[in-house]
Amino acid sequence: MTVYGATDDAGQRRVDVLVAGAGQAGLSAAYHLRRRGFAPYRADADGGFVVLDAGSGPGGAWAHRSPSLRMATVHGFHDLPDAELPAPDPASAAREVVPGYFTAYEARHALPVVRPVTVHAVRAESDRPDSRLLVETDHGTWSTRALINATGTWTRPFLPHYPGHFAGRQLHYVEYRGPAEFAGKRVLVVGGGASAIQVLSEVAAVGETVWVTRTPPVFHEGPFTPEYGRAVVAKVEERVRLGLPVRSVVSVTGLGPSVAYRRAEELGALHRRPMFDRLTEHGVAWGDEESAVDAIVWATGFRPEVGHLAPLGLRSPGGGIALTGTRATADPRVHLVGYGPSASTVGANRAGRAAVNDLVRLLGDPAGDLAGEPAGEPTRRPDPVGV
């Protein structure tokens, strides 16, 4: 039940659980909420659950990825629970395949997604620990007993500051739309993750590239086994448990032998240089050495989109939001999925289920007789860490 063209409402709509975001993590949470017995939101009734999504259509961040990102070069993908992604043409665009899959998923499970709705702020109704939460949006306010935050990172691209000024074209990876505009040009690519490798593998085929990273890139030899994936996630979980700023899962896995990696290697684009000291009018400089480039692509990652949670005071002295599992340590009404260790497609699925199981213990089981561990374990794709 996807509702488009959400309208303003002066009154507060009341639900038991509100999910913010309809990407992989949000849809996983919605699936498990429905399976555990929470009723889909209805405009004429209180209770149940609703999913608010800022996008104009299904797909989350996938709908905004570069048209040049093909399914063959996606850095791992994990099916949503109880719905295997039909085997796609490897040459098909990820920004078309995955949103189409999400669209079918929302319809198949009759998920109550309301869009486009942007969440501006979440506040406690009172100081009582069992009070409701008020979710302020651009289309009115919702009142909920609990919140599952699944707003991801795509809307918060990170651009580091470096001294100097570059007169040429600069863009973050979020704006990258493929190699065509860089044909015959010299392009500096900044970053040591999968996004940088994708850009290098494409731009080096039509122009010249220079690759720089802040620290030496880590190359992972061998397959990304489930055991390796669990070890990686554990490292990220520890930071989140301590309330430190999160690191992406991919930043810990290292670079593996993906299709894009092998292509960049074949093109001779993986000769990394250390980070430059400053920008110049025509390029960048390391001390007295200056290198001229036509454009700079900043593949420097993202930060979690959690500013709307600020009124709840969840941030720890370490600068991050401390979690116990998926639950905000400072507020049991709030869960974060697709955050830190669950910022991957497999992690998002597991986090959605864990958050719902925890909320059933907090709010009570709406179905009473359903088993605590839902079925429908998603199908595993080759990369256990995912994107």
C-alpha cells in the first residue's frame, strides 16, 4: 500500500511504530513488523505501523546511483527477506533493477509506505520515559510509541576540507553520472573505497586518472567468507557500542577482487599516491610538486543522516550514537538500522529483524501467538558484507 502525494494534516496521526526510510533497512523492518502482527497504517484508525519515505518513488539511494553502475559491478547485494531478486542481466543499470525490485516488494507485502515525506525532527512528547515520540515532517506530525530510523547516508555526502582553491570541475561521488563527461581529460579520484574503484575503472577507459587516498588502501586477498564478514562487522559494532563516530563496513573490509577492481587494475589505474597538501588553481600539490588535472571526483564517503534525531539528545560524548544491538542506548524507544554495522544489505536485513524483535519485547506482541523468530531468511549473494 504505497501512498503518493502525502498531504498536510493538522492533527497527529498515531501509530505504534514509525519507520523512517524505505531503503533496504526500512523495508526489512517493515516486513518483520507486519509478520509479527503489527497492522499496516490506516488513515481512519490509530495504531499499527507506517513507513515514511522522502523519495518520490521506491528504491532508496539506489534510485540515485550513477547510470553507469551495472549489476555486474555492484559491490555485493543481499536479497530482502522472503523475496529473491530475480537474476538480472549483468549489464543492466543498478538504478533501474533495484528500485524495480523494491517496488515489487512493497506491493507484494502490502507495506504502508507514505511518500514523499521528509522527517525534520523527532521529539519526546514529555520527559516520561514511556511517553510517545512526535515525528515532525513536511506533511504534518505523527505520534508513535517507537521509532525505527532507517534514513541511511546518501543524503549526507562527506567532503573533506583542504586548503587552496581549484578552478576546475569538482564533484562528490553522489553527483557522478558516468565517465562520458571526462573523456580525454585528466581526472583526480580521491578515496580508497568501492566508489573510488568504480570511478577509476570507468574514467581510466576514456581518459587519464590519478588516484589519491588519505591512508594506504587495504587489499583483501581471498573470498569474503561469512566468517570474515562477521569479524568485520564486529569491529564496526564495537565503535557503535562505545558511541564513537561510525565507520562504514566497507572501510573495514578492504578492497577485494570485484569486477570493477579487476577492470581498474587492467587499465593501470590502481597506482595510488598519498593525499595532496593543498588545492591549486589548476590541480593539486604535494609540497613543491604540482600536478595539473581537469577535474576532481571526491569518492570520500558519507555520514549518517541522523540530524532529525538531535532533539532526543542521543549523541554520546564520543560523538556518535551509542547502540545496544540496534537500540539507542539512551532511549529504548529508538532503533537505528542501516547504521554502522548494519550499513550493508545483509546487515540491514538482520538489523530490521533484530529491531522488531526488541520492540515486541518493549511494546508487547500484537499477535501474541506468533513465533519470536520470523521465517523468510533472505537468500545470500556472493558478498556477505554487501554495500
